Amino acid sequence: LYDNDDPIKIGWVYGELMILWHRGNSVPLYSRPNLQSKVIDFVSETNKIDKEGGHPLFIIGCNGKWAFVKGRNKNNLEVYGWLAPNDGCSNPYTSCSP
């Protein structure tokens, strides 16, 4: 693999560093990496980073552009599910809106 003619090094990243934030309020987590699958739960706006810290979505795995994540719902309970490709945001300080 190359990036700007420099070889890209392949290696491991510590799991807790692999996080996403979500776009908007009440973002669904799905049972499978498919928009037609059952919605398991929602992560809510209170879980975005703010002055109190917020809760990131930890990436557990991937399937194509989908991310299997661990997060917290509006009741602050831990939830696991698939995050749709357009619902994730890698920047904790913006909503990543187009």
C-alpha cells in the first residue's frame, strides 16, 4: 500500500483509540449491517462530546462501511449494534454535516 508514494505501514491500533461520534440525535443501532434489519436501540445527542465529556462509540468491528460499535443509550445503558455508514463522524467537535 502507498500513500503519496510513501509506503503505508500496516500494524495494530489499541482498541480503545478506535472511536466514532454519531451525527444528530437518536441515531439508530441496527442488529445487522443493513438498513432493513431490526433497530436494536438508539444513541442520543447526550452521548456526543461536550463540556461534561460525552460518550464515544467504540468500534468493535467492521463490515464494509458499517461499524459494529459499543455505546450508551439515552438511559446511559451500554448498547451494541451496527452503525450505518452515514451516521458516524470521526470529529468529536462537529456534526460532520455535509
